[in-house]
Amino acid sequence: MKVKLKNVFVIYFLVSVIGLMYALLQLGQPCDCSQHLRSASDLMHSKDKKISQLLSEVKRLQARGKGPEPEEQALPIIYAITPTYTRLVQKAELVRISQTFLHVKNFHWIVVEDSPVKTQLVSELLAQSGLRFTHLHTETPKEHKHKENDPSWLKPRGVEQRNLALQWLRENRELSEEGVVYFADDDNTYSIRLFDEIRSTKRVSVWPVGLVGGLRFERPLVENGRVVGFYTAWKPNRPFPVDMAGFAVALQLLLANREARFDLLAERGYLESSLLQSLVSIEELEPRADNCTKVLVWHTRTEKPKMKQEELLQKQGLGSDPSIEV
């Protein structure tokens, strides 16, 4: 019995020593933890992004809670309606004009996406913009949508989106409220002076637009403080030969004329007229910008980016990281 117990003890001792030596050797070996590190890094990045979004939302709510200064409250609100759609330059366009709008007092931005849903890109951009905003969406019917290589003038863009914004105003604002509605497309460039000019609009105000209609500018012609015609080269006999960026409408006028809207089937160049004809006559137009002699808005349009190199790299599986938002 003593021999057997001694043998068991020796075996137990040897196994323990071998186990201890193995454990000590493993302490110096490299550990393949890259997958765990990547997962942790992704988690931290996701949390940082969420925290950033929450902080932006808190700042926006704080700004909303403060409300406008007393002198701002006396100013009629400017409602800028911006239709937008997904494309490579969309974020750049929206960031550019939003940072102009930040300088406008008592301002409310109504952004309407041509989309079946609100996209994450636009939702986050608006939340971080620091502006008072309303975010809407509606999709243009397929038969009225532009195809990939269609010229921009072939079909009017943003018709249903502008009409949805008008509907929102009629459902959420009262006839007693003062305000001005401006159709601010995302591909224009705006001087902040323009918004000071249009804030006092009583019915429909008008002004020049630069770089439009194949001309350096188009503008209403004014005599003795009244609009008597229009300087334009393309279809000058239109009822209202003005660009979308060249007029603003009093909120009360739109609320009082609930059927006034843009016609999706309007002939090319007649979209603006389809709304204005139901609201005002040419004699009632209110000239702004020093009797329509100053250009304060430009129809600039961002050039469509060329993506040949990107497409070549994508075919090789080497395209840019799709998780980085542009």
C-alpha cells in the first residue's frame, strides 16, 4: 500500500510541475486578439457617434427651448421650403445652404425628401444643423422622375415635395400668423441680405436671379415702384417668367388660398406660373432688391462629380470605404 501511495504522489507531483511549466511558457506567447480588438473598436466608434448625435440633439432642443429673442419675435417667420433628393453632392449642398440659413433671424427650414422614407443622412444633418426645421418626405411618381442621363430641364423636379410642404403649412399654421414662404432649392447660392428684403412681403415679392435662363441674370422690370414686365430671353410670354428662386409669398395668402399649388403636369417653364396665377396679378407684385436692380441669389448648380477612378477601383474590389459619409 505504501508503494502505491508513493507512486500516486510522484505522478501527481510530476503532472503539477509539467502543468505549471506549460502555463509559464504560455505567458510569453502572442495572443491573436485582433478580432476582439476590432469588435471593441467598432463598439466604441458606434457609442461615440451616438453620443455626438445626442449632444447635437440636446443643443438643438436647448436652442428651441430658449426661443427667439424679443426683437426676433416681432419679425415675421421666414419658411424656406427645400426639396432634396439623394445624389453624391446632396450633403455638400445642404451643408452649404444650412450655414447661410443659420445667419437668418426667425427662420424655419422645411426640408422635403424625394424618398419613400426619411434618410439617415438628411435626418442627422438636420439634427446637427442648429436650425428650427421640419423634415418631410414624399416620393415623386415614377413616370415623372428623371432618369440617370436625362437633362435637368426635361421634367420639373421637386413638385410633389413643394406641394407637401404647402400642405404641412396649411395643417399646422393659422391664418392669423404672419410669415413669408420662400422656395429655396438646395443648388442655389443665397445672400443673407435677400431674407431681410423679403421678410416684409405682403402678397408676393419679386427680385432678380443671377446665372439663369442662359443670361447673366433675369429680373422684373420696374417703373414708378411697380412691376411692368420682365427681362428674360426664354419664353418671355409666360404668365410669370420668373425663376423659383425669384419670388416669395406671404404665408397668409397661401393659407387663404388653400387650393393654390404647383401643377405636376405644367408645361416646361410654367411651373412657377401654375402657382402664382392663383395668387396674384403682375400689377400686385412687390419689387425688392432696390427696385430689382441688385442680384442677391444665384442659380449656381454644383457640377456633377466625375467618378471614373472610383468606378475602376470598385471593379477591383478597392473602392473607397462606403461607411464614410460624403
